[in-house]
Amino acid sequence: MKCRKCGRAAALELRRHNAAFCSPHFLEFFRKQVAEAVHRHHMFTRDEKIMMAVSGGKDSLALWDVLIEDGYQTAGLYLDLGIFDYSKESKAKCEAFAASRGQTLHIERVAEAVGAPIPVVQQATRRPTCSACGLSKRYLMNRAALQHGYPVVATGHNLDDEAATLFGSVMHWQMDALPRQSPALASTHPKLVRRVKPLYRLSELETAAFAFLRGIDYIVEECPFAKGATSIAHKEVLNRLEEASPGSKHNFLFGFLEKARPAFEKVESVELHECTSCGQVTTGAICAFCKLADLVKRRTST
Amino acid sequence: MKVILRNPRKEIEVDGKRRVKELLVELDILPSTVLVIRGNELLTGDTVVGGDDVLEVRPVMSGGNAGTP
């Protein structure tokens, strides 16, 4: 198989683009896709400081690498979930990455904020692990960005993540989730920072290939709580579709963003308040994170 | 050749030569869900492998969370 641009031996075939690239031209393609995402959705400027949420996985470290190489002002944020050896290893990967590139890495411990590490939160609340984990991450990312003065948080969500989330929202017709599905979420309150997903145009295969070809040492092992997660089941369904018809995931997500999302956007109209307990933004009196922390406190003290 | 699978880690021996895409079919793995690595190079589906090759079949899927992949 030959590179579409130079005819040398290809390193990766991209069936949805009906193309293959050698290593240098794939890296160029990848960086162009990130630049296109940033430009198209006005994600951030070169004058802004970007907080890069990193997990130690391929996606977030690949994105951080692209942003650093492109000259953006960045710092990392690692959320220590307290998930046994998995968290220890992923934290070490983030620290090594940041140190090797001379970048600041902020670290927030979920156990300090919620009152217990994620495995104990799961036992105490009997909620799906990924639900409590996602809630904690969104809350802590926003809080950390505000505290440290970053107007925008970038995450490593890729095309597969976004297509699977959309699939899940459509399967259950979650009318509140659909308008919020976007590569860039604007700040709608002085205490809400912008959230952006510059990898939304790139597949999981592509981010993994980029990380490998760039020599990024990322954690390959999966989170022990991800096994059996609904989002994984949705990804598997979409992967079967993609195999039969390359481009299916792209068409599903981009079709929604371009044609359907504006219709759902009109539906959303929520009033935002500051949580009476922590001061962070919520639609009610007490935010979901404070309710979670309170529940953990009550269940773990008995 | 030796084939190293991940999550969970397992090593298997495969006899004979074949293309990467044929190997993945035998292992019941969708090509878009893994990187196939030999040393420091990525292999495309039409690459012929076998003999003394040591391949890593590295899954690319992550997920389960809603915050920071």
C-alpha cells in the first residue's frame, strides 16, 4: 500500500478517506485536522492559555503534543481518580510527558474533592461508575480552570467518542443532551469556562497511530471500570457499521452537527444559578457534584 | 511468528505467512480497532507477515468515561 501524497510505503490506511499515508504525511494530515477543528469552531486563540485535560491515554497526550508543537500556551490537568494501579500508572505517564516537554501539570485528587476515590464512590452510591466519574471530571475541570485562570479546557474526545455519545443520546432521545453535543461549548456563565474537543474530526485509530508514530508513551491498558460500559457497547456497534460501510461514523456525527443540532439547540433554554454549597454553576439550588459528595459522606460514615 | 495481544495480554504463535488483514480475520478482530505493530513500524493490511516476526496487536478503543479520554 502506497502513500497517497508521496508514493512511499504507507504506515496507515484510512478507509473512510479512501487513502493511505506514510508516517510523515499522516502526521501532517493529523495536525491539519486539529487546526481545521480549532479554526472552524473558534476554539481558542494563540493569546489564550489552554488547560489540557489529560488522562495518560493516547487521545489527550496526542492532542497536548499537537498543541505544544504548534506553539499554543498550554498546561495539563490530571484528575487522580484513585483507581488502584491504573491511576498510578496513568498519572506517571502524564508527569513524564509534561516533564519531557517542560510543561506545567496541575493535579486534582478526586478523593479530596468528593470524599473518596472512585471505587469507593461507586460502592457507596451504587451508581454506574462511569456516571459518577464523568460528573466529577466535568466539575473538577471547570473548577480547576477557574482557579488557575484558564478560559478554556481542551479534552481528547475523538470522532469515535463523539459518535458513540450521539448514538447513546439518540437511542434514548435525551433532548437535554443533544444540543450540548458539540465540538465547542461556549461559556454561558462567568463561572463556566469554554470546553473544546479539537480531536472530534479524528478517529480512535488515527489518534492511536499518531501517538505511536510520535513516540508518546501512553497507557494502553483500559480503565478497569470501562469493561461492560454502555459507551463501549455503542462503539462496538458503530465499529461493525464502519467495517461494512467506511465513513458511517463520520457521516452520522457530522450530519448531526451540520443538519440536526441547530434544531435541538432552539429547544434548550435553562436558567443557571450558583450552587448554594460550593458556588459552582448549576441549574438547581445544589449542584449534582455537591449532592454526590454529600451522599458519599453519609454512606461512608455509617 | 509471535503475536502479542493486549487487554488482556496474551502471546500466541502463528505458523506460516499471511497478510495482516488475513491474520486479523483469523483472530476475529476488526482492522479499524487495532494498530498492528512490528518493531517501530505500523503495518497496513496488505503487509505479509510470518517467520520470525514479532507483532503487537494493540487495541485503540478507549471509553467508559465522559470526561477526559
